[in-house]
Amino acid sequence: MIELTELQRRILTELEEAGEDHFSAMTNTVAKHHGALSEIAAMRAALHGLLEAGYVEVRRYRDLKMMERPFPLRRTDAVSLLGELETLVTWSSDNQRWEWRKDVPMADIWLTDSGCKMSDQILLEDGYPGEPLHDYGQ
């Protein structure tokens, strides 16, 4: 078992209820966001660690309409996609949130079975989070 950062623990607890979330929605939920690219870099690093630990997987939609369920990416493809996150999201000043670019298929983060067990353990230890993290731990 790896030592999880506060951000990684929060990501796992946020994923616990539904089992998955869009990257941009999760980024807007786990911590107070202000539009700095360092927020995306922190999420990328946290997700990379969770991916390597086997707690999450990355899935991608085949088209822009998201009519079908997203398909799981191979680990190498998931790592590649995580490396591109700063180019796949934009900050919306009007909405004060991160948004996935509308011209590329969206990516979701899904809990694996071991990630689900870990999120349950974190919730037993910490309880359900009430507020977003103060920052992304940069």
C-alpha cells in the first residue's frame, strides 16, 4: 500500500459514491479552484499515483456526444492522457471552473475494486468530507 497524499485521499472519497466522475468535474469538487494550471498539474500527479497503485483507471468516450459508455484505457494510454491534461481542460472565467474542451472526447476517472476498498477505509478513518480542500497541495 502506498502512502496517499491528502489530495489522493480526497479524490478516492469523492469517487466513492458514484464510482466514477469526469476529470474536470472532479477537479472542481475536490479543492478550492482558482484557474491556475498548477491545479491541473497537482491533479495529474495525484491521479498518476492512484493509477500506478491500481486504485483508479482512466476511461475515455469514443465521441463528443458521449452516447456510449466510456472504454477503459490501457495503463500506458492512461498515463499519456494524464500527461496531456493541461491541454485538455480550460478555465472558464465566466463559470469560475475548469471545463473539458468541447472539441475532444471527455475522460472519466473510475474506481477499481481495490480503490473502492481504499476509499471505504479512508471514509472510516476520516468520515465524509464537508468542504473542498483549501488547495491542491502544491
